[in-house]
Amino acid sequence: MQANPVPRPPKPPFDRERFVFKILAVVIGTQLLIYSLAAGVCGQRAMEGRPIGQICPGTLEQLQGGFDSTLKLLLALLGGAALTRSDVCSSDL
């Protein structure tokens, strides 16, 4: 007696845009976490009266630059996706 396996529904095709947006969400979340951690450490040093020096301002500027470039990448990807969809829609006419 052989049991018939339950047929599985076919796998949906790989959604590249969704994957990219999920990866970007992880990257942006990680950057925000690091940025807030660095800001917290610098704030704690300032509250304790320890010399901050040039480490904290330089770190925060680098993190801000990285965050800005990530946002620019996200906007470029969104714009590219919108253009691709409009090309597909106009070619169907």
C-alpha cells in the first residue's frame, strides 16, 4: 500500500523586486541601529564629561553619509521599477 502524497501547489516565480526591497529594508534597519548606537555612545560620553575629541563627529558624519547613499539607492531603484512598469504597460497597448 503506497500512500499518495498530497500534491503541492507550484512555487511562485522568484520576485526580484521584493527580494531587493527586503534586503534594502534590512540594510536600512541595520544602519539606523548602528547610527543610534553611535549617537548614544557619544551622548553618554558627553554626559560623563569625558573628552569626545574628533572620534564621535567623524563617526556620525560617516554614518550619515552611508545612510544618505542608501536612501539615494532606494529612490533610484523605485524610479527604475516605475519606469519598467510604465514601459510594460505602454507596450501592451
